Amino acid sequence: MPIIGFPVESKPGEKRCALMPANVKAYTLLGAKVLIEKGLGIALHISDDEYVEAGAELADSRQALLRKANIIAALHKLPSDELQTISAESLLVSYLDPFNESAYIQQLCAANLSSISMEMIPRISRCQKMDALSSQASLAGYVMVLQAANTLDSVFPMMMTPAGTLKPAKVFIIGAGVAGLQAIATAKRLGASVTAFDTRSVVAEQVRSLGAKFLAIDLGQTGETGQGYAQALTPEQMQIQQREQAKCIADSDIVITTAQLFGRKPPVLIDQATIASMRPGSVIVDMAAENGGNVMGSISGETVQINGVSVIGTGYWANGVAKHASQMYASNVLNLIGEFWDKESNQFALDIEDEVLSACVISYQGKVVNKMISDFYQQNGVVIYAKPTQMTAEA
């Protein structure tokens, strides 16, 4: 019987996990044994007994789980020093950040481990139920608004009081992807006056349908990728965007930036001069702070003061609502594994020719099989060796 293992997340401060007790029965119905590490759901106030009662087994140790499991599912990638503990040809399922973690991918290939990168699952209708990027980004949009509201020294909604009228907070959201749209919806529910901008004019109607204004900026030819991501702007287009949105930023109480380019460094959208134009006490939330930032001066994992403006770059936004984030991520993983589970052979069918798996499988049989990643490595001079004696990724 195949064993699917769920280790505790090793990243400091991480509360989320890749399995909820409600998912265990579904895995057992597939024909798999579920093995968990002690304390898997402790940050969510889920006891080991709840998992065991649902049908899971408790591993003797983390090392035992890694040795026994045929599939290991997690949120973040496992620590590098644990990869040698895992049996060859096992499958790892987690976020891998393959564009920036070539050395780690090298180790996966050298250890002959197959891997699926959850952030690489294509955004097509067939994959909506397994799209972890979207599920976590949606919650991130919600959390960013709440963090901004908690930092702002005024209320969101207009209030008619005996002491006078309180005007609604002005919120400007840059980027109307999954996170941006949820941020718009959340800010509107809290009563703010919301304006949004996106380089993709096709999302203007979605913004307006949520009750927000769409800031129209003529950037010339723009668009989106086949998977719905915004395309990178030219330097000239970036200058136009920064200039045209500066007035809206200066007039806003809260600005939330959500611009991230898949596999590339995020664009800088707000410079120091623009921050200086904002009223003291205003708030900026930089969703991309962990990856380089949309805001000049934002610091990953911190909230900093710049000219009296609070710039929030704390990151791991979905971790702020860890219970629901875990519920959604665990469902994404279950749907992925269930989609490719072969009932006849009672195992995960890793068909790298499938349109979904060809997009998200990174390493297989000692080499990188993902065309997007292998092309990226080739363009950037990264060489991946399959032999354990040659484990250096040259960049």
C-alpha cells in the first residue's frame, strides 16, 4: 500500500500544514496509507488524536516518515539536509521556487527524487481545484487589508456621528489579480472608498463589479500571459505608470501593491519621492516584499516607517488565517494527488506528458524535465548534474 507522508513544516513561524483530518478519509479511499509527523496540526489546535481517529498513522519520528513515505506532501520545501533520508524515486509535493532555487533542484536530481512544484500548476479550468497559488493569494488579499486597517489610525467606513461626519478611508490597490480582487472586495466590505489599477485593462470590469473605481492609465500595448499573469512592462511604460498613479497614491490613506511577475523579480512601483508625498500616518502594504518588493525601502518580514508612512512587508500573508489557509491548501494537494491516482495500480501516475504534470513536475529520474525551468536554467547558465558526485549548480 502506497504511503503518503505529511511532515511538520520546518519554517519558523509557519502555522499552516498540508493535511486536515477531514482529508484523511479521502486518501484512504484512494488506497493509500496516511502517515503524519507528531504535532502536524498543533499550531491549528488540531491534536494528533484527531488525525489518528480519522484514519492516519503517527510516525515514530520525522526520519522514519521521510524513509517510509512514497509521496511526501508539505507546504514549504524540505530542508536540504533531509533529502538524503528520503528513499530514491519518492515524490515530493510542495512549493519549490525552482526559478530561484537551482541548487536545491540539483539536490533533488542527484538524489533521484521526483518533485512537483505547487506554484507551477497551470491556471487552466481543469486545475482550479488544485491551484494553490490562487487559494493562498485570495487569503493574502484579505489579510493585507486587515493588517492595513489595524495600522491605520482612522476608521474605514464613513460614519455619521453626533460629533460630526467621519470620511471613509481611501484605499488604492495596485494589481487586480486574485490577491488584488480579494483586497478590493474586503476593503469595500469594510466601507472604504476603493480605487484599483492593473496593467491588464481586461480586468477593469471585474474591479468595477466589486464597487471600486478603475484608474485608467494609457500604457500602450500590454497584456497577459497564457496563464493569466501580467506581462512585464517596458522601462518607458513603468515610468508612465509610476507618474500617473503618483497622484492617486498621494491622496490615499492605504496603498496595497500586489504586482508579482512569475519567476522574475517584482517591479518597483513606488519610489521614495512618492512615499514622501503621502500624508503622515498613511499605510503601504507591499505583498512582494519577500521577493524584492514593489516599494522602495520595504523590508521583508518587517514593518518600517518611511517619512511617517508605515510600510508593511511582513509577508506569509495567508499564514495570518492559518486554519482556512491550511484547509484550502490541503484540498489543493488532495485534488492534485486524486486527479492522477491510478486505481488499477493503486499509485500516483506520474505522466510527464500530461498537460498539467508537464507544467508542474520539476525533477524526474535524475533530471529536470520541466521545459520552462530547463530553458530558464539554460538561459542563465545554470547546469544541473544528475550524478551525486557532481552536485554543484553553476550560475
